[in-house]
Amino acid sequence: MTDVYVRQFETLAGNGGGEGPAWLPGVRRAAIDRFTSVGFPTSRDEEWRFTPLAPIVRAEFAPARPAALTRVSLQPFLFGHPEWPQLVFVNGTFTPELSVIPPQPEGVRLGNLAGAVVADGPLLEQHLTRHARPEATPFAALNTAFLRDGALVYVPPDTVLERPVHLLFVTSPDAGGTVAHPHNLVVVDRGAKASVIESYVSLAEGATYFTNAVTEVFSGENAWTEHTRIQRESERAYHVGLTHVDQARGSHYRSFSLAMGGAIARHNLHVRLNAPGIETLMYGLYLTRGDQVVDNHTAIYHDHPECNSWEVYKGVLDDRSRAVFNGKVFVKPEAQKTDAKQTNRNLLLSDRAKVDTKPQLEIFADDVKCTHGATVGFLDPMALFYLRSRGVPPAVARKILTYAFAGEVVNEVALEPVRVELDRLVLERLGYPV
């Protein structure tokens, strides 16, 4: 069905949708050409063989359009802090009347790509599409071809953002049958510190639509970047995302990813350690039920010596749902003194649920400490027996143990209001009264 997107691209370009910096139309054109050349992935592609893309490929989604929403409708997604800086996008389009952009320290840029001013030109040319390149995946090429809007966050050198920036992508109730291609750029410059929350939520419960998102993150020398990604789409929607992070010398990047929505949801998280002395922490939790499929592909590239990475992803699966985890750690020959740890743990609440997990280490250096492991199993019968022997009903005992399993990784969210809300979401999903 690539022809559908080619026609949409030509229509958009003909209507002026190709406007922007002088170099961008050529990037868009090259991206659609690449997408046309490679097409959608198939089950013969090793990186995609466990992701059932047929429903996405067969569907003909129309381009998403802006819609009118109220601030009240956004309240459930604001973590109890409506005063935080918020960039709100409805059906992929920036909505300034719903956004909150309070005064910021000098040089901080919070806005959207479509509204970028002339002064942002050098920043965009240096970073936009330079990290998450169109050739990364066919969906990244498709996103780049339709690159029109998304969040722009720039934190200048030695600047500390006291409050987190929330990028909120909302699907409106009337957006069924549409596709949006948000593209985000986050640059935390030398010695700066920032926390960014990236949320994908839906007011169209039960609707089928497609979100194809790309986020580029650059963490400068000695910068500190915390990135929380929350995917709460309709459970009949499709969500494909790519996040690519480039880290400079001495930088710290901490990521937490929660996936709860989507009939089919896929997220690629790639982090490249471009200099010595870098630390990367990656945590993830996915909760599936019904016939949901959630796929997490991560890759950490240790290109230089004396860098540390720590990765823990957990999944809780119920009913006939399915999860995929593929985690790669690459250590180049020159990346001596690397310390990399990777763990994937999965809890099955149903004997019909299924997990395909594949942790991978490719190590070409000899002075390293690298470990990886994966587990798939059911609740511990001895732990269940212990709780039942103390008068805890069986159903409650199962919920307690399941919550403890998931809560261990939720506790790694550094922002307390976000951690409390995610904790509530997990409890709610497990059937606890909240």
C-alpha cells in the first residue's frame, strides 16, 4: 500500500506542504523515494518478523486533521500539574490554545517545528533528521517524508530547567481512520539539565487510527537528560515509534518507557554513545491484554571506552496478548572498560499469552563487563501459597505479586508526580480500586 502514501505526499507537496528551510524539501523527497524503494517491512525482515504489520499495511489511512478540544479533556493526562510547560498536539498538529509555555531561562526554546522561526534555522539544520535518519526504518522514512510538525525543545548550555517539559500528543474522538506523523527534536546542550515527558494518549477509545512517531534527542557534553515516554493509545489503534539518542562526552541519559495501548505497538529506542565517560539508563514496562501486540526493540551502541549502560525492561501479559523484546548491545573494539547490563523479565498471567525475547550482546573488546538475561514465567506458586496461608484471597494475592513485579521498574521514574500517576495506572490496569 505504499502507493497510498506516495499520492498523499504528492498532494501535500502540491498544496505547499513541502515548505520550510531550503534544505528540507529535498530531505522529504529523498525520504519518500526511499520508502517507495524499500516498502513496508515483511516477515522476511529479521528486525520485523515478530511484528504483525499486515493490518497497518492493508489499511488506507487518511491524513489526520486538527480538531477542537478543551483543556478540561486534557486534565487526566497532566499528572496533576497543569502549570508545567506543555506543548499540546491534537492529531499531530500543534495547538497553541491548549499549550502552556511559561517564561523560560534565556535561550530556551519551547515550540513546534512548523512554527520554527528564522533564528531556529541553524539549530534545525544541525540536528533535524541528522540523528533519526530516514534510512533507520521504513517507518522513519515515511515519517520524514511527511515531516511537518512536532515538538522543538532546546536547552542552551549550562541551563537547568526546573520543571519538566510535557509533550502531549492527543488523538481526538473523531480521528478514526487517520494517520499522524509527529516528529520531535530535543536538544539538551553542553552542561544543561532537562526532563522531558512524551505522552501519546487518546480520547478516541475504540477507534482505529495510526500514529507514526519519530523523536530525536541530543544530549550534549556533560548534559543530564531524563526522558519519559508514555504510550496510552486506543487499544484498537496502531502505534509505531522510533527514538534515536546521541550522547556526547560525559553526558547522562535516563529513559523510562511505558506501553499500555495499541492493538499493535512497536517502539525502537536507539542510543549511541559517541564519546568516553557516558552513562545510559533505560527502563521499560509494557502491560498487555486481549489481543494486543507490543514490540520493544532497543539498541545501545558503545563506540568509545569507559561508558556504562544499564537496561531493565519488564512485561506483564494477560489473555491472548503477545510481547516482543529485542535488545542489542554493540561494543566496538576501541570501547574498552565498557560496563553494560541488560535484563528482560516477563510475567504471564495467562497460559495463552506469548513472549518472544531476544537479548543480544555483540562484543569486540576484551576488557569489558557485559551481562544480559531474559526470563519468561508465571507467578511463583510458593509466593502465592505464602500469601494465601496468611488469609489473603487468591485473586488479591495474584494482584499483589503482579503489582510488586511491575512496581519495581516504575519506581525508577525520577519525577515523583509522574511516578505516582504511572503507579496509579498500573494499579488500575491490574484491577485494584484506585
